[in-house]
Amino acid sequence: MVGPCHTNCARLVLSAYLRGSFEAPRPYSRFRSEAMAATAKDQTILVVGGGTFGLSTALQLGRRGYTNVTVLDPHSIPSALSAGNDVNKTVDGGNLTSNTDEGYIGSKLLAASVEGWREDPVFKPFYHETGFICAASSPEGEENVVRRQAPDQAAPGSMIRLQTAEDFMALMPKGALTGDFPGWRGWYKKGSNGSGWVEARKAMQSAFHEAKKLNVRFLTGREDGDVVELCYEDGDVTGVRTRSGRVLKADCVILAAGARSSEIFDFQQQLLPKCWTLAHIKLEPHEIELYRDIPVMSNIERGFFIPDLETGELKICNEFPGYTNFVEDAKTGKKASVAVHRHDIPVEAEDRLRSYLRDCMPHLAERPFTFARVCWCTDTPDRAFLIGRHPTYKRLLFATGDSGRGFMHIPAIGKFIVDAMEGSLDPVMAKAWKWRPETAVDRDLGDRQGRMGGLRRPQDLSEVNAWSKERVVKA
């Protein structure tokens, strides 16, 4: 664990930055310069995966002057496999105030990410700092909210207590919220705390175009862009083999394939792919202004919604511990959760989404969905990222384990990944994100990992009796 001085310093840095009085430091710059001097800028680097972590890494490699970088993905960029390839995502890091490594890392990561959303021209146009409502429907859920948001330790006036339906309705224009909010209690965090939402797909497209300007190459397609395995020689990783049989050699392979990472390399159960569900509903023209510049409204037991005003729709997601998809590996006979992408959702998930709407927006609850899909992430046992060099294969750098909270860090996560490649990553982060198979020994695959809602346990897609495709109105 870090000491109180170390953690309090990080907390003060985050607080100062969010107040606008903080000039971002360049920690470990001396060590970074030494590491960079020993790192050839023309080395061959392959980034496997064009999603959140892969794109952010490619952008930062280009910005640091690396001249031989190639990103591989079976789909055009932004990758259709990426959870980040979505109309919008939330930004909120809770209030990280405890004297722990997690609190120190979270504060530092959030400060860097908010700085990027506010100031980096690649990401700034897509950031909406509208605030965040975090609520629950049960006493246990409310206790969870308190742990996440620590309202008693927030700056005076930065969070507002919500205890009645009227409290929630007062945060949005009249007519936006029409429900009874049964049992709902929570807090509203103002946008000045670094909370709101982002236009995710547009941010990814912007990062892609900027990386190309910096001469990063992208190799995509189901044949030459689809990495099926790593190549080995003399006890180390030397490159990748794609579905077409093509072999690409590299000095460094960065595995950032998200939920597919464990299909390419054996992570010894450190990664568990899971999916969640989302759907869109169409707003009437006169309703669109009601949902402009509103805070994200999340109930950790029910769901959340974010507007997409360009298309005149609302995106709704339900909260629960996720679905796995266990199948038997034909080669090993072992069972593993494997991502399968569908543009529909289980009927039970649709019912939960509509139940959430009945709580807060019953006037929208029965409208047909214009779009629905499952969205895949990959959990580590402790939900800390998995970023660093492999202890045996020194040319392999893993950059995965988003654990359902990766996208809001796209402006910054690539910086930390490249730091890890250069050997200059903050030692507290390096320790928390390192290769750690001991944490997955006898892993409880039924652990809800702090998530609530649904059946309060992960479900497997094999349990699904019916899908909602017949209910989806194709746009």
C-alpha cells in the first residue's frame, strides 16, 4: 500500500486539477527520458486490437515519435468488437479518498483522463461535463453508492442529496422525468467534478485519424487483420500470425484485444469476458430538447441512460453482474467464456430495461427499441487493469482487463501503457497492473465483483431462453 503522504498528494492533485488550478506535472520524467533513450524509435511495434486501449496506445506511440507502429484488427476502425464503439459512454470515477493503492491509482488516472477530455483537441469536442446522478433502490445498494462516491468527503456544495422523486425531477427540465422513483435515493455530482458523458465513437474516430497523421499503420480485415496466435522463437514472442497465415515479426507485441485477448494468449484465468446489454429508443422531435445537457442518471441496481441528440435517441443500459458465454475449447477440452457479438439482447434484459424506464420515465417505457446489442468487456479478479510486460516473454506487453470501466480513460490510458513499454510506469501502478495469475487461482466465476442488479450474480448466455430481436424495429 502507498503511504498517507503519497495518497494525499494524489488526492490534492486531483482536487486542484478539477478546480482548474492545477498544471499537470510530468512525474518520473527523469526516469522516462532515460528509458526512452534506451528505446529505439524505429523498433517494430505491433498493437493487437483497435479498440479503446489499442487506439489510445497507438496515438501515444505516434506522439512519442515511434515510427514503425502497426495496429491489427479484424474490423475497420473503430473496431466493431470494441465496447467503446458506441454512441456514448459515461465519465465518472467516484470519489477516491481512501489511503489505498486503488485510491491513489484511481485519482491519478482520473485526473489524467479528465485533463485529456478537457484539453486534448483530439478528445475535447466530444466531452459533455453535465454531471452524474448515482442512485440505488435498496439499503444495500445505497451503502454501495456511499462507498463509491464518499459524499461525506466531497467538497462542500459539489454533491446534492436526492431522497424523493421531486429531488430527481428537479435536476432535469419538466417532463423529462415522470416516474415515481420507487425506493430511489442517491446523490447528484456536479459536472465540475469531472463527471458526465462522452461521444464515444466519435472520440475513437478522432483518435484513429490523429494516429494515422502520425504515421501509425492500420492493418484490418478478417484475413490479414485478425490475429489468431502469437509467434515464438528462442523463448520469447517474436510476432503474430493472422487468419490468412501471414506472419508479422515485431520487437514488441502489445496485446490489447479486449474480450478476445484470452483467445490469443493464455492468461491463466486472469481474464473473464462478460457482456452487458443496451438498447436505443426514439424520441419525438419535441422531446429532444428535454434531454439536452442533462446529467447521466444511473441507478446501480437498475440501469442508466444517456442521450444521443444527433439521432434523437436515448441509450439505455441495465445494471447487473453481466453475462458470460462458456464454451468448450476443442483443443484443450477446457471451458472458457468467449465473446459472441449479437445485435439483440435477451428478453429478460429487455424487461429489466423497461422496468428501469417505468421507475423514472414511464412515458418512454413501452416504446419499441430501434437498436439493441450486447457489449463485451473482460474482468480481472480484482477489476484492476492488466498492463505490463510478461515476466517470461519480454517482448510481449499486455494491455487489457478493462473490467467494464476502461473507455472513460481513452485520452490517458495509452500514456500509461507506453510508460509500461518504456519501463517508466509509476511503480504503484506497475505493481497493481502487473501479471498476477496468483489472483486467479480457484477463481470464483460466480463472483459479482461489486456489481448489483438483475439476479445479483453473473449469468451465462446458455441460461437465456429467448432473445428480443423480434421486438427490435430496424432503423
